[in-house]
Amino acid sequence: MATGRISVLVALAAVFGGAEWATWKASRDLTAGSPRPAVPGETILVLGCPIPPLWKWRVRIAVRSTDPCTAVFVFSGGAVRTPVSESRMMADYAIDRLGVPAGNVLIEDQSRTTVQNVVNSIPLMTDSPAIKIASNTFHARRARQILRDESPELAQRLKPARDYLPAEWGPLHAVLLAYHLYRDRRAN
């Protein structure tokens, strides 16, 4: 019986360890350099989401990825499931709760999909010396690929956001990896 428990623990450790490694790797895919240091004037594109705990997490990722006093934050997302746009809710949270200066915030409130988030935000990022995309890791990686497809010149400025912290939110990395694999399989 003890051998069975040990086998289960080893299997769980392998699953969660593999998910952590895949998440760490995805957090750096399609970027140049390391998450730090912040580049004055860099842009942090924060992708919208209708689920409050997730968009709040994305905003916290954005803030921890830069110096909020010198970065430009582009909050992108329309009013998909609420009367107020996702971008407005995220911007208000960043300003009111996390201390981001209001003058450092730009809002793109017409997007309804990830592709639209990226495409509609391109004009707001053209002068940026560096670009970071803030979302959960696999979603941010997908957005970086979209930027690479839509604007290869801007994609050369991509730097990793701090969207990966080891074991953040416990087993959530394994769940998000499973969703990413399911989504990729469904797309092919």
C-alpha cells in the first residue's frame, strides 16, 4: 500500500513539475531578453478578460513586470459580458488599487477577441522601446504570436512579462497547460 502511495506522489510530482517547466518555458517564448530590468517608456499590453479574478491577476502581472511610474499601460478589451468595458475595469483597478499613475494608462475598448486586443492595440505601441504582454502565461504566448504575425517589427521589441512565478495559484499552471493543449489540439 505504501508503494502505491509513493507511486501516486511521484506521478503527481511529475505532472506538476512538468506543468511548471512548460509554463516557465512558455513565459519566455517569442521574446528577447529577460523580464528585468524595466525599460523607461516600455508598453505593457494587458489583455482583457470578463472574469474578475483573472483580469485582476493580469493587472497584477502587468504592474509587477515594470516600473509603473515610467511604463505605459495599454488595457485592451471591450464590454463583452458587462456594461463596462474590460479595459476600463482593469484600468480603474490598476489606478485605484495598485497605484498606477492615470497619465500612464491608455484604453482600447473595442476588442472582443485576443486577435482584436493585439491588432487594435498596435497603434498604441508603435513608439514603445519594449513591449510586454500581461496575461496568464499561455494566453500571453498566443498574443505574442499574434503580434509577431501582425507586426513583425513590433514583435522584435517583445520582452517577457513576469507572468510566471513558481507554483503561483497552486495547481493552476497544470490546469492552464491542459487547457492550452486542448485548445491547440482543437485548432488543428
